[in-house]
Amino acid sequence: MSEKTNLIGELEALQKKAKKELTALDNPAALQAWKRTYLGRSSPVMQIFKRLPEAPKEERPKIGQFANKIKNELEAQFNKQEAAVHQQALSASLQQEKLDVTLPGRQPARGGLHIATQILREIYSIFAEMGFQIYRSPEVESDAYNFELLNIPAHHPARDLWDTFFTTEEGIMLRTHTSPGQVRAMRDFATEPIRVVLPGMCYRYEQTDASHEFQFNQVELLAIGKNITFADLKGTLEDFAKRMYGQNVRTRFRPSYFPFVEPGGEMDIECFVCSGKGCSVCSRKGWLEILGCGMVHPVVLRNGGYDPDVYSGFAAGLGPERIAMLRYHIDDIRDFWANDVRFLEQFSG
Ligand code: PHE
């Protein structure tokens, strides 16, 4: 046996062995190890080139070419096997780690208007149709606007109705109602006719319970002009009640006392839960109180810059939270400002 057949034979045997091992490999680490063994710098194939002197001179080119051919074939086989292993790993992971692209995405949390804001806007739009504009007045008020100018002098017992939060600044407090805005609007517009709604937050020093909260919204209604009568007050408020609660709603007026109106009253609507028969919502009365109202007191008109002998007007104050409570059967007023989203999101539609 010549040197030539020996080296060629070695190469053939090597290729056979390498190929057999390669087809059995199924992971990248083993593949890399195989590559080092059979195609690395010190692999038998590469060593053949060093060993060429063992063969007769004239045979060496052929052996070299053969070794090259084996090397290229092994490389090609390696690449093929590597691609197959990669493909296999991919389809295995696709099988195991199922990705369901039909699952709906996560909904981003959507904000919504607070229930009180929704009711406020409803009230604005009803009064806007009757020609009333929104007039903003401050939540932090002076004793003068909150009481004095509204015909509630210091030490007047009526002040007990509106106990409030005082600031450390003498005579400055959080308003207890939106009525101070009446005088502000009058002083702003005197002696033009006025039709405004004054919305916003009010504060009272209250022991809180299911029907008392220390902050709440009010909407004040004010109309000033010549020849405005109690009939205008009744007509406007009855129309409001119909638009807010439905055309068939019945209303009634009861006399009541507020120092800044004369005569003063409160308006009730027939309980829409029991239609006047009496139930737990209306405390068996059949009627629900929804607002305070009256003809603007001459003293207040004068304080606002209107001569009570020439001008007259009416005012009313209603509570949007109360309207929402009646409409949605909310039984605790503290829910409005407790910031519990479980409550708030029920009205976010
Ligand atoms: N300001 C009164 C209150 O808070 C309500 C009211 C407004 C009454 C206007 C009469 C006229 O109770």
C-alpha cells in the first residue's frame, strides 16, 4: 500500500466518520464542538496538508486537492445541518410557546367626566336655552359678600344656617353658597338686565353623614330687570323641572326663609320613584325638595347697584349632587368627593 492510498484512505474514512457524527447532532453547542474537531486548525483534515511530505512528490497535488474537496464538502454538510437544527429549534419553540395573536389588546384606561360635571353641564344647557349665561365667582369669599351684602348681618341668627371654614385672614372664608355671586354679578352689570347661572363649589362646616358633606356644588340662578315677578320665577323653575325630570313632572312651592329673598320659598318635585304615593326615597312625603328660591330682597338689589323701586329680580339655588342622587339613587353624598373610582366609573359613559 503506497503513501498516497494511505492518505486518501485516511481522508475517506475521516469524512465518513465526520458525516455520520454530524447527522446525529441536534443542538448548536454540539455542532460547534463538531466544527472544532473536523474543520478546526488542528483537525485531521487540516493536518493532511502538513503531512503532504509523507507522500511521493508527484502525488502531493492530487492529495492536496482531495483534502480540499473533503474540507469543502464537510463545510457544506455542516452548514446544511446547522440550518436544519436551527429550523428545528424554531418550530419547536413555535409549538411550545404558543402566541395567540387573536387575543384582544389591553384597553388603555379612559378618563371621563365626573358625574357632578355631567349634571352641571345638563343644567347649563337647559338654562342656556332660556337665555342664561354662566357667570363665575370666587370660592374664597369675604364675609361681606357671603353674608353682609346678602342681608345677613354679623350676629344674625341666620348665620347659623351657613357655618363655614374661615381662613387665618380676618373676614376671608370659603363661600357657603353661590349666592355671593348674585351681588358680584349685579355690581358687574348694573344697571343692565341680568340672566345668569352661577355654578361652583361651596363649603360648609358640617358633621358629615350620608346626606351632609362639607363640600358640594351649587348652581345659583339670577334674573334682574324691570317688571320681573314671582310668576316669572315660578314659570322658569317649573320649566326647568320639566326639562330636567320630564314633561309630566309635578312641582309645588312652599314658603321658606332666606334673608336675601322676599318672599322666599322652596320648590319640590313629585317623587318620581313612587309618583307621590310615598316611598323611602322621598321619606314617605311623596315630594322631593330640589331648590331654594325667592324674589331678590330690596336690600340686596340696592347692594348690587339696582334701585328696588325700579328693578326687581328672582334668584334660586340648587344642588347638582342632589339631582344626581335622586336620579341615580345614590344613597351617600360622601361618594361624590371620596375619589373612589369604583363609584365614579359607573358614570363615566
Ligand atoms: N343660597 C341658599 C342656600 O344655600 C339657596 C338660595 C339661593 C335660596 C337663592 C334662595 C335664593 O341654601
